[in-house]
Amino acid sequence: MTPHPAIELAGIDKSFGAVHANKNINLTVAKGSIHGIIGENGAGKSTLMSILYGFYQADRGEIRIDGKAVTIRDSQTAIASGIGMVHQHFMLVENFTVLENVMLGAEGGQLLAKGVSGARKELKRLEAEYGLDVDPDAVIEELPVGKQQRVEILKALYRGAEILILDEPTGVLTPAEADHLFRILKVLRDQGKTILLITHKLREIMAITDEVSVMRRGEMVATRRTAETTVEELAELMVGRRVLLRVEKGEAQPGKVLLSVKNLTVKDGRGVTMVDNVSFDVREGEILGIAGVAGNGQSELLEAIAGIRKPTSGEILIDGQPVAGLDPAQLRQIGLAHIPEDRHHMGLVLKFEEYENSVLGYHREPRYGRGALLDLDAIRKDAEEKIAKYDIRPPNPRLKTANFSGGNQQKIVVAREIERDPKMLIIGQPTRGVDIGAIEFIHRRIIEMREAQKAVLLVSVELDEIRSLSDRIIVMFAGKVVGEETPDAGEQTLGLMMAGAV
């Protein structure tokens, strides 16, 4: 007898006001398989998973788990139905131990009757069965990110999960940690668990999944056996057109040094050294990439160069001139443009209309008015030109910036900074939370800057992005530069450097 599918979604429909987030979704996930779900931002993936995990209720449609229709009213119902979720941002209490976190929320369950010793025994069994080696008495904040993620998986298994939903699980992992996670997922699958993997990384889909479903604009447009599809086909299904996945660029023609960082040390607000005696140069006509796992000093380094954070010691020179004490506005005037890592907190004012954000930081330029009087017609006309050139959608300069998708918000920031024709561009996480069509566009603009003999400093946690865009790569670990490589360096080599293992 053929076993029932682990999950069947039939005619799932969900709207939020005028936004039709899920449109008649049908999905079948085989028991004991790893099933990927991909799609651009706003495609409806998160909404669909939130319905399955009980955060939202569908307006219409049916959910069947192991052949039985279920009504999932909340996350507790989902857990009782054998569904666990590992969120992109971990739901752990940092000053609790592993054991305390695993038990948290299951205090009234049957397992608690066995006491802490029984819970410890169960945890050890799960660790051994699935290769999830974590010290039960370790405090969460003292564990590396990869092991924190294992704790999230253990929490779900402890609660009896037969189905695991993982949302962008490798976003904070080194390549070696990601590979280890994949090995764990394969063990879980081979033991009969069902995995739903939400990711935007097509390479991961090809490496780990058995089947993949593609969502576009709220609809499920295709499901493929992974072995029978290609990265190119999946990208085209996601976007609705052919997408150039490779970054095409000629040989670099580096000129004079435009940015020089010498023995720079930067501390955070707590007095902790985040950038530790870092030195490097960036030349015109080249892209220098900084690779590293998030939290190893890259953010503080960019903020110091951009004039946002004051260095403790060391020197920053732009075109040979020291810039100590200059604020971001003064740095813009001498040719430095900055696309920050966090567009919501540092790049945009979400309550402003698009045209207001399109000149933010440059609004005192004579072309936009004089003194306190702004020429709004000139600003809106300028915004319309950027919207057309950068294909910002919807093409409405009067729309609140909060109402644009992540990719289009990023394009607003990119257009504002690049259209100033700066000498030097520093850019952090250029495609974070950006869908594949916008990634292609932004990468092309970065290459155009380099070909126009601008100097580009690029920070990204996406190793594929660093390798494909950069002419040289330096790797940061624990605030230090631990080495320099060419883009031809293998992923394993760079991964070991990112983990501080060399």
C-alpha cells in the first residue's frame, strides 16, 4: 500500500486586504523527502509556511497531514500535528542552557513528567540518532551559530516533529557549517522525517532536495524532480523570464589607490574591539571583496569608513587625503558613496515617499533647491528618471517606500548612490533579501562602476557573490584580516579562513 503524502495542501487561498498572497495553492510533499520551495520576495512562500505552522489561517482550502484533514489554528496545533519550524532568526533564550531551551514550552507535556534527567536522556538519544552533537549544559550565547541551529532542530524533534520546516537555514552559516547541516538533513530524511526547505539559494536546492516547487506572485507555478531540472530552468520559473546567473566581467584594470585603510581599530558601543588593526587598499577600477561570517567586524569597518562610527585608532585615506573627523555628508562631497548593509535602518526612511528617499543625504545640492527651500518638482523629476533607469516597480515616486518590495527598496538606495557618480563606492550586503531578478540588475550596476574606473569595496556574507564580483578577496575573522585570496580560491579554502581555522 502506497503511504499517504506527509503534507497535502489543496486550494489554499489567503489575502491581506487587497494583497492576494496565496492563490489556490496545491502542493504534495512525499513522506521521507527533502522538498524545496523557492520564489522571489513577495512570491508567497512565507505566507504559505505561516499557514502550515499556524501563524495564519487560510481563507479557503484544506491541509492534510499523513492523509488526514487538519485545522491548524496556532503553532501549538501544528506541533501537535507533528510539524516543527526552524526560523531564520533563532527563537532561543541566550542565557539559558541547551537543555533548558529544548524543554522550554514543553513544561506541561508528557516528557516533563520524567524530570530533567529524563529530558537529558531523551536529548542525548536524539543527538546520537541524528548526528546533532551539542553539549546539553552549554549556554546558548557561548555556542557558535551552527550549533545554535542544531539546538533549534533538537527542540522540534524533542516535541515529536515528523515534518521540519527550515526557513533560509544557511543565511548565517559558513560553507563548512552549511555542509554539516545538509548532512544532518539527509540523516533526518533517511530516518523517515520530512523536510520543507525554504531558500533563495538555487545551488542549495540542487545539492540537497529531492523535489522543488516554484512560487511566483502568490501562485505555485511548477514542481520538479530536482534531478530532472537545472538552475537555469528554476531561475526562469521564479522570475518569468531568462536570467543571467553568471556575472560577466572583463579583466580588471586597477589604477591608483583610492581608499587606504591603515592599522584601523574600531570598538562597538560596549567597548568590545570589533575591528582589530586592519589594513588594506582599494584601487580605482577594481572590486575588493570582504568575506566573512556576519558579526566578525565587517559592519563596524564599513561604518568607520562611511564616517558613521569613530575609529579607536588607525587611519583612513581617500584619494590620499586623511578623512578623520569627516561626517557622512562631508565624505559624500569628496566622492564617497555608501550603500549600507541594513537599508531599513540606515538606507531609507520607510515612511517617506519614494522621491524623498531618492535624494536623502543629497537634498542640499543646488539642483534640488536653495537653503531650506526644496524644489519638489526637480526632485520628483529626478526620481522619475532613476525609476525608469533602474526599473523600480511600481514606477510611482509618490508611493510610500514601505510599500515597495525588498528588491525595489534596494534599487532605490543603489540608484541614489551610484547616480552621484562617486569616486569610491562602499557597499554592504548588496543583495540581502533581494530576489533573483533584482540581484542580476544590481550586480550589473556594480560591475559598471568598476569598469568606469571607480573603486568598489564590497562586503557580503554570500560567498558566491563575493567570488563572482570581486577581483581580490580579503577574509575577516574575529575582527582581523586573516588572509587575501583571488576569486579562483576554492570555497573550502575561503570557508576555513572564515571559520578561523587557518
